[in-house]
Amino acid sequence: MYIDDMIDKISKDVEGVHITPTRSVNTLLYADDITVLAKTIEDARDIMRSLETYCAEEHLSINAGKTRYMLIYKHRKGKRSR
């Protein structure tokens, strides 16, 4: 119903993460769930702002109680996390 328009809006704003040298992805969708993929926290915030704007314009809402985030990063050789 609204999903194509929403994905178009989000895709115009932030590139996402590269899955090949020429292709990137910034969202994964399953039923009514959306996973946002971004290289940086700033990019993730930009995607969320776009999503919030779209939802407000279409009279939809984001369930903040079900919203979670996860940071994934590579350790660099010689660096240790504490």
C-alpha cells in the first residue's frame, strides 16, 4: 500500500551499506517490520528522520516501544575493545 513510496523516499536520502561495489541497501522489510541499515549513526538518524517524516505525512506511526538498535563494527588489528 504505502511501502513503495516510503522506500523510494528513504533511498533518496541515504545510500545505506554496500553489498557489492555498485549496489547498496538501506532497508530490509518483512511484513510490517523495517530494519534500517547504515554505515554511521548519522546516516541511521537521517534514515529515521526520513521515515518519521513519511509516516507523519501519511498518518502512520512508528511504535517506539518496539524500536531497537544495534551497532555492528569490525575490530581493527591491534585494537582491543574494553
